[in-house]
Amino acid sequence: MKIAIAQQNYHIGNFEENTRKIIEGIEWAKERGADIVMFSELCVCGYPPRDFLEFEDFISKCYQAIHVIKQHADTIGVIIGAPDVNPIKEGKDLFNAAYFLYEKEVKAVAHKTCLPNYDVFDEYRYFEPAYDWNIIEFKGKKLAITICEDIWNLGDNPLYRNCPMDELMKQQPDLMLNISASPFDYTHVEDRKAIVKLNVSKYKIPMLYSNCVGSQTEIVFDGGSLVFDKNANLIKQLPLFEEAFDIFELQNDGTFSQSIEELADNLPNAELDPLTLDENLCTAEIYAAIVSGIKDYFSKMGFKKAILGSSGGIDSAVTLALACAALGSENIRAVLMPSQYSSGHSVIDAEQLSKNLGNQYDIIPIKNIYESFLTELKPIYQDLPFSVAEENIQSRTRGNLLMAIANKFGYILLNTSNKSELATGYGTLYGDMAGGLGVLGDCYKLQVYALARYINRNGEIIPNNIIAKPPSAELRPGQKDSDSLPEYNILDKILYQYIERRKGPNEIKEQGFDATLVDRVLKLVNVNEYKRNQFCPIIRISPKAFGVGRRVPIVGKYLS
């Protein structure tokens, strides 16, 4: 039996384009003699559709698309993902479903059992778990079709009471087919290989796993679809961060007529710490994920051009390089806005960066605008000493200028704040926290430096002085980030333990961190939730990003 995988990039609610892509994949597979072609979870409508699922018109359009698609499933079996209406009054109104199409008909529908309701997932908000589990017989083979999370309920602490493959194995299937919408984070590529291998090792039958690719606002899907034979050998992983098609011939003995790569039999590695590993292990994937996130955010929203403030610092430099890679240098405008507190080399460095990248840039000094604010505020401020209020006026002046240019010329403002700053509230609302998309908001400062080195891997793009100099907001004479924050090599490790690994203060202190510093850092994180709540969408690259995947109270007393 020949089985094709179509790894594609869908657009939520763009039924016409999604349908076109799916039909294109069907025709590709038919031309190569495939018996079955499999797509990804909710490919018909795009994942995650969220509250669009509450609109009857949205569901109707899903069914209309399925009707069009099934006309092309004449001589080939087609597996697609879409919502399915629950006919039973009790429970949720919809199932998350896999449709098996053949001979221009819907031959069977498999419903998802394990509905994730953690981090960025909220499927139980919309879907009812499966009531029953049935294999699908096709051309002499018994198919066990599951959907994404259905294969993850293994290990010694399962999240769900039912494991659909345990039920399906009672009907003696010949192979497992899983359609997924599995988001990227820097642990997940290896996690997926491990979990698919665990399933195959347990059930002793081959598995084909089809994942989608592309970005949906903050969530990036990286593809990496997988094929394992019955002996738990990896036959192939499809490319990461790009659309791809491939076809695999299953032999009667449960093996495939392709090369085999041995894998270690390991559980998913939830303990990966990107701050202590060789940065090359994950920096390339993080770079690709962020570029994908920028590119799809703009293309799917119909935007073309981006603007950002270029300070001569590491964050804006990395953001600018990523934006040029995603959208093309000709579509990026950088604005240098020095004040009387800016160092001369900051402007020189920022200029050199734009010259290296080939993007347009402007220089708008803010000294006169800033001083006009102080003049008008003099009757109110009187003779009070310089403070964070004056610092924030500079930041908001820059934000105002950037938005003025963006509005005038149709740019989208890219935000340059990193995760370390967002975690500790080291940023100005409506100033340097302004933007339409947070490019580095899920990258700790140490990861930003790793990205800079990766960008420079084949030659100097980001001037070395930007990478080498101490980070500073340059809002007062001689200012450095370390005046307000702990050194990043300590801060980032504490933040990682608290945010990604959800360790409490005592657990973090037991790791050898200074107790007073831990208390201070965790308090900074919690009291600044109100700032993050007003922040733009952040491209997610970690297992726990700020935004939809991390929901904590704004007015909470815990650790604050």
C-alpha cells in the first residue's frame, strides 16, 4: 500500500485557499499512484479556529469544503481534518474529526478522544471527546486513525482516562495514521519522534504522522511529519518549516521500502534547558520559527512592510535581521531616534547594521521633542528630580514617532522587547512595548545573543560592537541594564525555572540561587502581569510563552 503525506500551510477561515491546497495534495498523490493521502488536523478550516467554531456559518463552510474535496477522492483514500457536528444533545456541539473520503463519499469519520486544554490549547472549550473507536478497512488493510493528542497519552502519568489506541488495538489494526496540528517549541521536534516511537514500540504496528506547517498569529507549526516502521525505526522525517509531500510504500510485513534511521528509545524530554545547552542545538530552529512567524503573520494578514526602532542595541539588531530575512530588506524600514543620552557608537552601529542588511533607515533625533514635553510639564513637575518619568517620556516619544510613520505609510510596527524584559517589566507601556507583533518576546536575553551569533555565522551582519557592548536602554547618562536588573546569565536561569518549569521560590533557592534575588525576581514577574496583558502577540518558541499559553491573574497576591 502506498501512503502519501501532504505537509501544508493552512490559513484559518480561508476555506477557498485551504481547499485548493488540499486538492493539490490529492492530485499530487494520485499522479504517483498513492492509495491514501493524509493531511493534518482541522486542515479544512485551519488550526486553531478558536471561537470561530461558535458560528454556524463557519461550520457550514467546513462542510461545503468537504463536499468539494470529496469529489477528488475518487480513486484514492483521503484523510482530512475538520469539525463534525455532535448529533447528541448532551455535551459539546462539535467533535474534532478526521474524515476518510473515498469514491467521492465520506466513508468514515473518526473523532478525537484526548482534547488538550493546557498551554495554547483549549479544545475542550469547543469539542466533545469521542464516544467510540473503530478501525477503518481499506484495500485489505485495517487503519487506526487518530488525531494529534490521541497518541500522547502514554507514560506513567497519563493526562486522560482513555487511550484511543488501546481501544483500536482490540480490532487488530495493521497501521496507525495520525493527523496533527502540533506547534513548535525548542523541545518538541525530538519529543514528537520519541512519542511516535513509543506508540510503535507499544503496539508493534507502523505509524505515519502528518503535521501541518506555518504560523497562525503567535503559534508556529514546524511540520516534521514522521514515518516509523513496525520495528520502531524512523523511516523519514519531512522537512521542518516548509511545505512538503512524500510517499511511502508499506510492505506486507509492516516495513517500508526506504532507508532506516535508528533512534534512541527515550521518553519526551521535558527537562531540556536551552540556556545551558550548546546553542547550536536549538538556535537554528528558533531562528527558522521566528522567520516563519513574521512571514506568515504578514502574508496572512495582507501586510507587506514593517517598521521598527533601531537603537544600536542587540534586541533591535536581531529583530531587524530577522525581519529582513522574513520579508526582504526592501520591505523593512528602521528608524534611529537618538537622544542626548545616546552614545555616539549606538547611531554608528545602527547605521552600519542597516547598510549591511540593505534596508531603508532614517535618523530622527528626539532631543527637541523630549524637551518640549519637559517644558509643558514644568508647571506640574516643578523642581522634582529626574526619575523614571522622564525616561519613559523618551521611550513614548519614540513609540509615537514610529506609529506616526507606520500610520502614514502603511507599516506594521515590530516590537523588539525580549522575554527577560517582559518578564521583569523592564519596558515602557505605549513606548518600547508598542507594536503589532512581538518578535523576540519568547526569547530570553541569552537566546537573543545566541541568535545574533547565528545570524553572523557566515560573516558579520550584526556589527560585533552591538554584540560585545553592555546592554543599555540609554535613557539617562551611563545607564546599563544591570543597574536595574541582575546580570542576564543569572536572571534568565531564574526566570526559566519559574516560567517554563513552574518551580516555586524554595525550589529555585535550593538550586543555589541567592534567596533575596529569587524573591525579588519572582515579585517583578508577578507585579508586571498588567504590562504583559497589554502587549502584542508574541511568536512562541518555548514550551511556556507569555500570551495565550500563560494565564495568570493580574491582581493576584501570590509572590508579589
